[in-house]
Amino acid sequence: MIKFFKIIAILEGFSYLFLFANMFITKNINLDLYKTILFPLGMAHGVLFIAYLILALLVKFKIKWTVNTFLIVCIASLIPFATFYVEKKYLKDIN
């Protein structure tokens, strides 16, 4: 489960960055591009975001994170590049 959480953390981080990049690129182009690119990417990011939070809760109980660590991990899902930090700092040595 922890390995799966690591993968989801990386994918969630990349999807967040791709979502921002596409948002800035497609916001002034046209509406069809929104429907074909941005909407599916946003849905994928939403699913990864929810999976990240659920898995963070499960991992919290499995490896007994403190409340502060758990909150840092959850807040990291809202900040670009922060899930990469969480993966390196809090999940690096855990198998």
C-alpha cells in the first residue's frame, strides 16, 4: 500500500502541474480545446487527488504518523511540487 501511495503521490504532482500548464495555454484559445484536453485532465487530477488523500489516511494509520505529519502530507496535495517533497522526505525509507 505504501508503494502505491508513493506512485499516486508522484502522479498527483505531475497531474497538478500538467493541469496548470494546460490551463494557462488553453484559457484564451477556444472552448473546444477545453473540452478535449483540460476537462479530462482535470477529471484525472481529481481522481488522483482523492486517491492521494484516502491513501494518506490509510498510510497514517499503518506507519503511525503524527497528526502534524499527516496534515503536512495533506496540505502538500494543494501546493505545486509539494507531493514530490512528501515522497522524498516522508516516504523515502519506508517500504
